[in-house]
Amino acid sequence: MGMEKKEDINGDVRHVKLPVGWEGLSLKTHEGRLLVSEVPKACFSSKNFESSGAQPQVAGVFEGDEIVSVNGEPAASVEKKILAEGDPWNACSSSKPRHPVGSKGKFDSPPCVACDFQRRRKALGLDVALQMWLRAVKRDIRISLAVRSSGIQIADLPGTSDDSFLAKLKASGGDKVVSSVVELKESSSGGKLSKMKSLDQLTKENQAQKLVQKEVKKGKGKGKGKGKGKSKRPTGPHLPRTRISTEPLKGQVLEWKTKFGWIKPESPIDHPLFDKHRGKIYINVIDLLNRYSLDPGDTCEFQLFSDASGLGAEECWVGGDDDQDWSQWNDEGEWEDEEGDAAMEAQYV
């Protein structure tokens, strides 16, 4: 997973580098301290494998650990850096054109991770906002955490039940949206992470329902002769969806046909519709995050959903090899590539 350790004079601080792929941690704030509330296991389909062979998504960090710093910055100052105009961590300042912090909404394209952080910070709290920010930026910013044991039992803290995240959603108005997220049988992503559904995801489901209703309304009263007045039925990517996965899955693109294609998942999926298309997962161009098309052989990460046609992929991210070379990281968790630093500086000018 790309992890190094270094102890300070007290022998209790570890430096842990976050992988740049889909792996991540769950966080919780308690009495001004930022704690690791869960280290999910790195598998998707079998509880037996989870108990016998599944490894943590991030090595070297444990439930209850306190995050002392992020890339050398004290945990207490991370929020200020993300929202500070002109700071390298502030995506509002590095975007072209630049925009004020908080001026972009959840539906703007392209999205802004700093504006998203501020919105989630207000609605869901620092812990949820920060863990989602880390997942969004760690492909572009190498993240190193300094952690140490806190001696705190996460299960004993108030508000750490499996429904704590959903309670935050309800408090922020999320109870007005009915979620269609379901759990896979034998799912390995237990605990709070398996329950986690962001406001963006819930809103997306609501939008999909409205889009279907709009398509149906358009078809009313149209047509002549036989079948006149029948509603136009939604097809393809506009069918009502049910989110299945709670964590991204990996796969490889088998074929691409201008606007849609098929993905082969990294491992078989425990779902009754998996064999409907001979184990292939449907992907449409509207569900690509960082591409306008795919090429056979591309590796990708995606969320899994089902509809009337079978299983499909959404929020698809196409990336390279996740096995990174950490040789240029020093013991303090800092990147020592001068050429890379120069390119990063040029990006934010």
C-alpha cells in the first residue's frame, strides 16, 4: 500500500502515506481531536475472505488512532488551508478561471473540491467533509498522515452507531429524499462505511427520478394513429437505477461503441443479474468522470448499480497503475522530486 513508519522521540508517531486509488479511511472528530473511526478492508464480495485474507485498505493505521498532521500541517489547520484563497490546497484559486470560495454548487461542472468541502463541512461536519476531500484530491496531492495511538475506543464514543452518518443526513434535510441504496449479500464493507451515502449521491438519485418523470411527461399526447397518447418510456442510461456498491469496484474495459461499452469486473459479483450479460457491466458516456470515451484495455474504478436492463457502472474513473513508487518520499512524508515540484508550482500560477 506504500507505507513508511518513523517514530518520534516519544516512539508513538507513525507516518502513513495514503494510496492514490480508491482506498481510504473513515474519520471522526472528538473533543478537538481528529480520529480514525474505521479502516475498511480491501475486498467487496465475501465475509469469509474478509475474516481470513482481506487486508486493510490503508496499512499502518488503526481504528482509534489520532491524526496529528496532514502533509506536515497540524490537523487543526487543514480546514483553513483548504478554504484559504491563494493556498495550494485551495482548488478555487488554482482553477481557470478562479472563483470565490463557496461560489460553486454541487451541480456545477467542473466541480470544485474546495467548494464541496465547505458545503459538506456546514451540512455534515468536519470529519465527513475531510474524509471525502482526501478521497477527491489524493490523485493530485500526495497525502501523508502523521498518526499516533489515542487510547480512545471508537465504539464507546457518542454518535458512533452505524446510523450516525444517516442521522447527519436527516438533520441536514436529507430525510426528504428516499434512498434506493441496497447492500450486496456477503458484502465485506461493513460498519459505518457500508452505510455511508453522501448528499451528492442522494441528490443524484432524486435527479434521476425527476429525469424519468420528465421523459414520461414528454411522451404524453404525442404520436398519431395507433398508440397515440402513449407515454415515451425511458431507455438506456435514463432507466431508474438502484445503487448496489458502497465502495468503488475495479475492472477492465472490454469494448467501446462511441457512447457506451462493457466492463469486465476484477472479480465476480454476488448479484442475481451478474450473468445477464455474461458477466459484463454496462457503461455509458454520461457516467464517465475524467474521460469522454474509453478504450479496450483501460483499467477503471466505478460504482455498481442495477436497472431493468441489468448491471451498470456509474461514477467511472479511468486511471493508471495504482502501485506507486514511493522512493522519492522522505521520512517526514514530503515529496523530494524537484521536477514534480516545479510542475506543481506552474500548475497553481
